[in-house]
Amino acid sequence: MIAPDSHVEKLKADLKALRGVLEGRSGPGDYLQWFDEFLRECELDLALHSVCDYLLEDGVGVEVSIVERIQALHALMNLDDDCVERLRSKTRVG
């Protein structure tokens, strides 16, 4: 069994790996600023959703591998929402 502190540190590390999605990207909102603040304050679900919100913006491309990482984080955090399904629909062709 993973100790709670270890679980949180793993989640933080996995989230930090997604930070690159927001770096150097133009688009509406200050998603990177919000992400960093949420991560610093240990609001991990909000940090994850700042990535989701950015990727769900019109004109932003979504890679399947990123969606899979986001889905794994949703599962680890026991989040039950429609982010992953909405992101998957952006990756579908036609």
C-alpha cells in the first residue's frame, strides 16, 4: 500500500510532467500561472483541470498520449467527470 505522502508526491510528479503542455503555448487564459499556483497549494485536482481546460479550448490540439495520462491521473485522484471523454472526442477524426 502506498503511504498518503508518497501518493501525493507521485501525483505531483505526474502533474509536473504535464506542465509542458502549457509551457510556451498561446491561448486564452493564464493556464500555466493557475497550474503552478494550484500545484504549489496542493490543489492537485484543480491543477489537473487547468490542463484539461486548456486542451478543451477551441483550436488546441490534443494528443492521445496526453489524454491517456490525464485519464490515469483522474483515476488516481478518484475524479468522476467528463473531461477525459470530452478530450477523447477532440482526438477522434471525422
